[in-house]
Amino acid sequence: MILKPILGSKNLERVLIFLAARNEGYAREIARFYDTDLMPVQNQLEKLEDGGVIVRKKIGKTILFQFNPRYPFLQELTTLLEKALEYYPEEIRDRLLYNLRRPRQQEKPL
């Protein structure tokens, strides 16, 4: 955890790094990626949303989170996170940047 001394929480760092690497994510996806409990991730997402750093969008039953484009320090924050990501172990960095989501089946109704 590179940013933990600055941010004060490893789960906060995990959430921010995940969103910086993948542009969006949902709570369970982030918790599974880091093999951690869901509740701390949800708490950090709520805290970031309350602070205006991230916003939620609902797609079906899934609530996706992404950075708030209107957040005044978004550019500085993403620059910091991208720099921190460079210092992560290559294995974690590759897993974060390799975002594989299955496309919707052709015949599946919307």
C-alpha cells in the first residue's frame, strides 16, 4: 500500500486505485479483486460519494461507481493514482489493467 500513509486507509487506496485503473466498478467487484470483505469497500465508496469524489450510476440492479467529472481536484487525484499504480507490483498492475467483461449475448432481451 503506497498511498496508505497519505490516505489513512488501505481500503480507500484500493477503491481509488481500482477506479483509476478501470474507470468504473461496483462494490462486490472491488472486494473480490482484493479478496477482502464487502463492507469496508462499501463504506469507502459511500464516503467518497458523500465527498463528491465519485458518483454512482445504476445499470439494472448494479450500482457502478466512477470518478465525478465535476470534482475540482480530479486531474490532480488521477495523476497521483496513476503515478502510484506505476509502483505497484507488476502482477497486481496487470490484473487491474486487464479488464475483461463479457459482452451481452446477441439474442438476450434488453
